[in-house]
Amino acid sequence: MFSACKTTEFKETAGNEACSKCGIYSTSFSSGFTTCACDEGFYRAVNERGDSAKPCHKIPAVISVVININEITGSSANISWTSDYADPDFDGFIVVCEKCDPMFERKTTETYIKLDDLSAFTNYNMTVAIINSNTNLTQRTNTKMFSFTTLIGVLPAIGEIRKNVNEDGSVLLQWDMPPGIIEPDNVVFVIKYDGKEVVTKKLSYLLKTGSEDKNFKVEVYLQIVKGGNTYKGVSSFTVVSIPGGVGLGLVVGVVAAIIILLIVVFIIVFCVWKRRHPAYLQVVRMEDGTVKLPNRFLKLPGGKQLYVDPTTYNAVDDAVTEFANEIRRNDLHVGQMLGGGEFAEVYKGTLVISNKNIPVAIKTLRSGATKKDRDDFLGEAAILGQFNDPNVIVIEGVILKDHPNMIVLEFMSNGALDKYLQQNDTKFTVLQLLGMARGVASGMKYLSELGYIHRDVAARNILVDDRQICKVSDFGMSREIKVDETYDTQGGKIPVRWTAPESIQFRKFTTASDVWSYGVLLWEIVSFGERPYWDWGNYEVVERINAGYRLPPPMHCPKVLHDLMLTCWYKDRQKRPKFNALRDTLEKWIRNPESLQEIASVITKTDENLDYTVLQTINKWLQAIGMDKYTSNFVDQGFATPRQILELTESDLEALGIGPIGHRKKIYKAIKNTQTQVESRHSSLSGRKKLTSFSQKR
């Protein structure tokens, strides 16, 4: 039996190895932990983070100072402070002003600074912090914030007033915000003409036509109200000529009739559109994770509650408290480590509920994680706490009040779907595979109807329990995606092989883009976890998809199932099926498998357009299918032309040294295509020289 370490000790892995002592000013919180976290107010050096044996260093607490701001003008301010901090290791103060242009950051041992070249009528937020040798080691400080607002200086004129004459004779006046006005929300513009005075916050004003021709002298100036006082800018003038138009009564009558007609047409169109486009299908998830909802999207059919984005809360802890249950730490026992991500580790554990031991998976926030890492980590708990579906991973609860924070999930004994399929290659029947696909479709139907967009529907993000029930997972944790399967963007990495073309191009995700990803997942299931698009590079994948290429049917794939995949990959996202239709179709095939008997041809549309019979050498033939790197494997065994390889099997290809199974399948499909084309061109093969068997050539 393994012995647990004390709270002042740790083991990096479970076992009989000796416990190591936690670094000074750090603890492992409770026995059995594999890391030691620094005490509150203490931090490890930057180059020692992650090493639990290293000491933690105390940095100065939040500075206890009195801030004095004097001699504020429209362009400068004097700032001084007092501090009772006494430390022989004192190294000065760091003063930062992020809004200053350029950004102001100064280290000083004095207790005052002067800021110049500030903008008038602008609020500045600044911080001051004490530094010592420990802050240099840990790159951490405790800052005190303060702010001040500069006075209003001389307000400038708006400059040139531009005039654009419209077809109806009206004139649009436009101008620019004057330089030096940093807070435009506090600015209004006053337009005076023909005895009228109009106030607007816009940078334009429309002068409409009347019944008579008129010339106006127009005056425009900016105005700011501050502290009960009104400040007026320098006026700009222009002359505008407005032609007369039709009578006002006729205009009003025509406009009213048009408005009534448009309202009637709009109501009819809206009713038809609403019937064909349920509200939940209009949800758009942006690249940074934020969700845009239509205004009418308040409640779902059947009284379901809408998914709430945790980022809309002031603090992610509030969202977690609302949607997830707090678990007592004493009821949770941590076992062996299963894996880890960028800022979390995953353990197998046991949760005690009503004297029953329930196996669970425990995600633990790493020591030293940043606030953003913590928010992303807990965001997954806030998301999962809103879901309740047999095909979506279940959250048992969280540990939020103690450290480290934990997320407790149901334990899925068979792990990720892609690995499970690879470990059981060809062992499942078509109906078993369809059952897995049906489960994922049902889970995605539930999520899409709540307005949730996953963005990464792939076999690696589907978990399988001991009854082969598939559940959708991975709702926020840093994803373990291979580097060569991702595409870098400003908002992070996109898994190109599973992502819809419009999402790659415009960085917007919808339920329709999740359907595209589900089609690729279907292909993964039927191919027993084969990598989509094999060893193609990301650029090649994107280029060929945009050119119309689609994944061919895997070996022994029913034709109707590959046809279903192709509907998921329609370029027009409006034509892709909904998840409820996908689930219903799969259920129909499971109940009536007769339609699954026809197996899809290995000849794809792209392959049919390629005439293999005109390729005279094995090198040209391999180049045509992108496998020319294996030319020497064939030539060294005496295969010089495509006709000489028509009788090779997949086992022969493996013996030729073609290792990756995806490459062997691709070459074998091309052999079958070539054979079909040769046979169709020559009705009689009696005159063809019989090929020497591969075993003799070896």
C-alpha cells in the first residue's frame, strides 16, 4: 500500500518513492497531493515555477500610501505619495499609467513624479507599487490604484464641413471629431440654421427638402458639459442650398401607404422565416468564445432555459456558484493521475455520496495558474452545470472555496472515442458504430437547442463509458490538439481538419459549423479513428476543401452513411442538416438496417476525373495521388508501370514498406480505380501478359 505524504511534503507521482519536502513557505494543502502551492502572499521565482521543492518568496503587500494630486491642468499633473514601508531590501517604486500616450512606466526611489503632455478632459487610471529583490525574482507586485481627471483646455473647431447632395435634394452635412478629444461620449454638436438649434452626438446632420427653395447659413460647434459648466468650441460655418420639393401632404400620404405595405409584407415574411429558422439556430459564437444571440431568443420551446455564457458575469465565481454544486473536500479522494492540460491536471478519484463510493474524474487547477487560466478553468464548470442530457458529460460538482480549485466529473472508463476506436480497429459492427454516432448527434441536438456552440466536435472530445454510451465533453479546458492539426489565428488555434470553411475564413461559429465538424466525426467513427485528410498539411486541407474536395468513404462504409457525411459538408451552411434530423436518420437506419447493405464505392468524384490509364510510369502514377515519396519502394521491387501493380493487396503494400495505414488505404483505392478503368477500356484481357506475383519478385 502506498503511503500518503504529509501536508508539508509531496510526491510527483503515486508510488513507494520517498516524499519530498515542500519548499519553504509552501504546502500541499492535504495528504496525497503531487504539488505544493505557495502560501498566500508568497510566490516562486519565474524560472522555478512548477518545482514544488523550491522556496517561495514574499513580496511587499499592497502599498499603504496617501496619494496627493496637485496642480492639475489640461495637460499636466503633479503626483506625490507617502509610505510607511520599511525594508532594507527596498528597491524603489514602480509607477504605471497605461492610458498615457505613450504608456508611462517609471521606476523611482522618490515619492513624487510629474506628468506632462496629457490630454485635456481625460480620466487617467494609474498604479504605484513597492518593489524589492523578491518582486524582481517573481515578476509579481501588489499595486495601489488611483485616478484623476485633467481639466478642460481650449476646445477646437470641428474643421471643414463636408456637403453631400442626395438624389431627393436633401443635403448631408458631415465633419470629423477634432483632435485632442479623447472621450467623445461627453461631446455633443450644436447645429444652428434658419432660427433652429439642433443638438446631436453624431458626426453628421441631414438637411431635408421643403416645399420651397432655400439657402441656409449653417453654424456647427462642439460643446461639453462638465461640473455644471458648459464649454463651447470654436464655430465653423457653411452655406447650404436646398431645392423645393412636392407638397408635404402628398409626401406624407405616399410614405404612410408605403410603410403600411412594408409592415404587412414584413409580418408575412417573418412568420414564414420564423417557422423555417428556429431561434436557437441563429446563435453565433465568435472566435474569442463570446456568444451573440438574436433579440427574440429569450426562452426556448418547452420552457427550457437558455444557455448563459459565464463571461457575462462580473466574476466567473458567481456563475460557478449559480450553476454548480460545492463539494466538501473530505468527501473527495484523489487517486492516480490520468493526464493534464496547459493549466490543469486530471486524476481518477472517488466521491462519497450517501455512504456510496462513486468513481469520478477530477480536474485540478495547477499551482501558479494565472487569473485568466483560472477563469477559463472554472468557466467549464459554469457551462457544464447548465446541461442535463444522457449524451453530455455530467458534472458532479466543484471545489471553489478551497485551494486548489477542482472540477469533479463523471468517470468515463473507456476514455476518448478516437483512442477507443483505434484500440478496437474493425471489432465493431456497423450498427454499433451507428449507435455511437447517434449518441453524439443526440447530445449535440440538446446543446444546439440551448444555444450552445461547441466549436470543436471531434472524436477526441467525445468520451465513452463502460456501456459504449458516447457523451460530448471538453467545454472550456485547454484542448490537447496536435500542433500540425491546428491553424493559428488572432484568437487562438483552430482545428482545421474539423472546422467548416466559413469559420476558418470569418472566425465565426454556428450550429451549422458544428454540423460540418460532426460530419468529420462520423468519418472518424467509420474509419476507426483514422486521421482526417491523412498527412496533408493545413494549407493543403483548406485549399482542397475550398476547391470542392470532400473526404472519400472509408473502407466498408455504407453508401447512405457517406451520403449523409456529404450533406454535413455542403458549402452553403443553410443547406446542412440540423442535429435533430441527423439523429432521427441514424435511429431509422439502426431500426431498419436494410438500407445499409450497399457499400460506397472507393472511387470518389475527384478520382473519376483522373484517367490513370494515361500514366505510363509508376512515378507519374504515384505523383497523381500525392504518394510519390514511395516511388523507390515500388521501383526497387521491379514495379515500373501502373499496370504491374493491379494485383497487389494491402498486405503486399505493407510488405513494400508503406507503413501508415492511411497511405496504404489511399494507394490501394487508387489501384482499384486504375483496375476499374483498365477493365472498362479493354473488354478482353486475354492478350495481357500475366503479372509476376509479388512473392516471386521478393
